[in-house]
Amino acid sequence: MAMFKRFGFFILTNLLVMVTIGIVWSLISAFFLPSATNQVTVLMIFSLLFGMTGAFISLLMSRWMAKKMYGVQVIDPKSRDPQHQWLVLKVHEFARRSQLPAMPEVGIYESPDVNAFATGPSKKRSLVAVSTGLLQKMSREEAEAVIGHEIAHVANGDMVTMTLIQGVVNTFAIFFSRLLASVIASNVEERNRPLVQFLVTIVGDIAFTLLGSMVVAWFSRQREFRADKGGAQMAGRDNMVAALRRLQSMSGMQAQLQADQDSLAALKISHQSRGGVAALFHTHPPLEVRIEALQRSRVG
């Protein structure tokens, strides 16, 4: 039931956003763009502006959103708590080895899930957070590998890369849904054209956005393999494999988090996998595939 609620919220959010964009575009095209040529030119600019702006606003807000959504408590580097000290020191050690320009914020959040994530608008303003479940259920060696995986995401610039990809997908979705709506509306009675164009635009926005999500998810899965190699290079391949096996053994007990929040979920260490069409929307490859790829790699 929770999955359907999250999916319904995702559809509703997209619907509200696209309705707003649809109204704005309808007003622009009706009052300021009588020429079809002008409409296409301005539509391209409009699509690029809205598509990229939305993605980058999400990126800029990613650290704040993470803290609010998951209740992340940023650890004071001067904390005297032994566990907190170890976590900060390990994150900073891997950050220096990865030559990051600034030390990430280090956070912890209450959750029984064995998980961690990295987020932030840049390498200079990143956040690495781990769940209490991870610290309780993983060995130090396994936890080190997970931290190395997240630092690799930051070092590889995955937050910005995925934002650019999402922005391009958004741009194409906005542009082609409106282009399709114009073509269909031109073939109906003139009195029905505004309503038909509006409805087709909304349906097209949702359909093209869902299709684009498959592209974003595919790129995200490739970044996971790179982050696994990064974690193996920092903490050792055996420890990275052990961490993935630990996640695999616990995957049946973990609550799956909805992956529609790509600025955050795309960088999580774990994602429960299912087969079928749903697999095309997964931001993470199956754990067994990641383990096999890591075992075949030449990382020491």
C-alpha cells in the first residue's frame, strides 16, 4: 500500500508541475506567438529553461532536502562520541585520498535500514550520511567500504552529472509533449483545439517524463558500478564485496524507498531490486550483478 501511495504522490506532483507549465505555455503561445515558426523557436527556449532550471534547483536544495526528509543530524567534527569521531575521521580520510576540494558534511539519521547516501550541489558542498541501522548491523570494515562508495560518488561528480542528464530529459519531455499536442490539436475542430491541446500536453508530459526516467535510471546504474570500484579502491575489494553481500542478505528486511527523488535516491548505497518492467526504473543494479562485476574487476 505504501508503494502505491508514493507512486500516486509522484504522479500528482508531476501533474501539478506540468499543469502549471502547460498554462504558462498556453498563454504565451496564444497571445504572443501567432507565427508557427516563432512558436517552435520559443518552445525550444522555454523547454530548455524550465527543464534545466527545475533540475538545478533540485540540486541546489539537495543537502537541505536530505536533512529535512531523513532527519539527518550533522555531526560536529569535534564530537567526543567515539562512533561519531570514527565516522567523521573515515569520511575525511577518504575525502583527502580522493582529493576533494573541501571536506563533506558528515551526518547520521535514525533508520533501521542499512543504508547511506551522498548528496549536495558540488564537490565543495557535499553531504555523506549513514543510517543508524548501518552502523549497528555492519562491521567496521563493511561500513568503511560503504563510506568509500559514497565518497566515490562525490569525487566522480555524480550529483552534477545526474542533474544534467535529468535536465536534458526534462527538456525533451516538455518540448515533445507540446509539439505532439500542437499536431493533434491542429486536426480537430477549432473550437475544441484549446482543450485537446491542453489535455494532450498533460498526458504527454507524464508519458515522456516516465520514459525519460528510464534513461536517467540507466545512467544511474552505470554510476553505481563506478562507485563500487571507488569504494573497493579505498577500503579493499573484499570489504566492498562483503558490504554488498551484507546488503543482499538483509534486502528482504529493508523498507524500499521510492526512487522518484533522483537527486537523493540515485546516490544511495542500496536499492531493493525487482524484475520485469519495474527494473527499468531502478536507479541501482541488482546486488548480485554488482558483486559479480566487482569480483571481475582488477581492483585490489
